[in-house]
Amino acid sequence: MNKEITTDDFSQYLFWDVDLNGFDLNTYQNFFIQRVLEYGKMKDWELIKNLYGMEAIKNASLNAISLDAVTLSFIATIFNIDKTEFRCYKHKQLFPNLWNS
């Protein structure tokens, strides 16, 4: 018997800036996937795999405007996709940070 996955199952620090009253995991799927990818633990990663599936995670990460370098490397490796295919990589190339170059 599988219980329904809710926000209570995830690490609560993921929601430091989110009002969980009325938070729908399906409506805000891309936001939630990105939040777990960047800040979640492995337990959270397993939960989003079960909740959304790998294809939804792949699509959300490919279309995310920003992902940190570690998350981008992790996702690119998991899906065997070149980093240059990700929207966040292209976006970062358009707006280089001159202080960290």
C-alpha cells in the first residue's frame, strides 16, 4: 500500500520561503523539482523520482533558468546530456559574472 507523497515527506528546510497552505505539488512542479535538485537531500531526490518520474525531472531541469554548477553537473551526468543543452547554461553564457571570471 503506497501512501500519497506530500510536502510533509520532504526536508522541511526546502520550504523556508513558501506558504504551504494551498501549495500544490502538481501546479508548482517545475519550481519544486528545481528546489529539490539544488537544496534537497538524497531522500528528497528519491521522493521526486517517485512523484514525478525521470522524464518530468529531465524536462524541468532542461528548462530551468538557473541551476548551480554542482546541480547542473549532477543532472547532466544522470541524463547523459551535454551541459550546453541546458537553458541555465545558455542563460549564464549570455550574462557572464565579471567578478568571478
